[in-house]
Amino acid sequence: MAKSEDTLSYVMGKVEQANNDISGKKIQWEAFYKLYRNYREHLELTGRANVGLPVAFEWVEVARARLYKEFCGRRPYIRVRGQEPQDDHPARGIQLFQNWQYDEAKYKRLIYNVLSQVYIFGTGICKYYWRYDEAEKIVHRPVNPEFPQAGTLPVLDKVVVYDNVAFELIDIFDFRVDPEATTIDDARWCAHKTRKTIEFLEDMERQGIYSNISAVKNDMIEDSAGREDDPHKQTRLAIEGHQPDYAGLMKPVELIEYFEDDRIITVANNKHVISCLLYTSDAADELDGVDLG
């Protein structure tokens, strides 16, 4: 693929294929969520109080609590053992480090939410990656590093606020996968739909991660940005009490992160390729010359 348009068509073709494949599943997911929330379109009985604990809700809560206890009821979450007796001490260090990482990444909260998806929809999906965040904060710098007695001065500087593994729960309505796959391991590709502000995209562009953001801004349509276009997800969000941002104060951009074994391609608003991250020389040859500008 030598052009950005070819890359866009390639990704969106795969995503559309998956959309058609799960159209029936979305109807099931919506029905499952209504059972969990004891949702009623119309009350069949009038003159009676609609108070009671939904049976499906009770089953999910009890089963989730029991399995959550097995996963997170005690530490360590991960045990590491050495193959040889002399490996036991290094293995102990690795075990302590990995469990510290999981605590920093809020592993227990992730497991709770994943189990919720598993029991309600039948599938739980999460993303595991390395996150690096910087922020501007007031820090105290020495007036003279060679003379500490001179004291310090407060200055605004960029500091690292997070540099560790991270877990992210993926909404089942926002996940697409190769329709021919039977497990995630034999899937040739998968994709994750997210929504980010234009300010986030511009910050990523300054870091050299995204490009072509000016084209995304110029092409945004005011009356459609900020609205969830999946009617089944709209129903679920309405049951939860969430409403789309029609005021337009923080119009999100819809991103599709497309993953294959050798590349990650990011598409904004189904129209603009803003990132192609390649892992192998073969992939670089195939996508050589992709124009993101």
C-alpha cells in the first residue's frame, strides 16, 4: 500500500466486515444489559411499586464477588518460581516487582470491571500496554546546585507522573475482531474504537505520535461530533443515565486503533490516517511511502 487512501480503505474495510458480523450480537448484548438492570420499556402493572432486587442483577453480583475474591482476595496476584534452585532469589525479586506494577496499574479495579462484562455480556476485554505521562508541576530547584545553603526556588517544570504498565477496560460495543477468529490468539487483527478530544490529539502530535491533525480539525462536522452513532450502545448508555455531549463544549474525535501482528494503524473519524506504527522490516516495505500529511 503506497498511499494513505489505500491504508484507510484497508482498515475501514476490515472494521466494516466486523460490524456486519456482530450486528446480531449487539441486539443480544442490549437485551442482556436490560435484564441486568431490570429495565422496562413499559410497566405492565399499574398501581404497584416497582421496587425489588432484579434476579439477574443478584446473580451477577454474587457470582462476580466470589470469583473476584479468587483473583484478588490475597496477594501475590502473580507467583514466580525459578527453574533451578539458584533462580529462587531472582524469581522472588521479579515477583515483588510485578505485583508492585499491578498495584500501580489498579489491577484489582480492572478485574472487577472485566468480570462485570463477562457475567453480563459473556465476554470481558481489556488492553495491556505501557503508559508514560508527563505533566507541568511546581517543583523546587536549587538556586545554586554547588551551594545548597542558598535554598530553592519554585519553578514550573515538566515531570513524569506515570511510567509503568497500564490496564484499560474496553467497552464490548467498541471492540472489533477478525470474524474468522475463534480465539484472540488466532485473530489476524483486532480494532478498538475510542473517543478523544482534539486537544489530546494535538498534544500527541507535538510528541510525534500522531500527525495530520489539522486535516481532522478542518473536517469535523459540528452537528455530528460528540454523538454516539451505535443505537444499541445509545440504549445502554441511556439506561445508565449517560447522555451524549450535545452542547459541544468538548467535541470528541472518534479514533479506531487497528492492530495486527506487525503494525498499529490509527484512523480519526473514519477518514484520516493519523498514525502507522510498524514493527518489522517487511511491514515497513509494504507500507513504504504512506503519506500522512
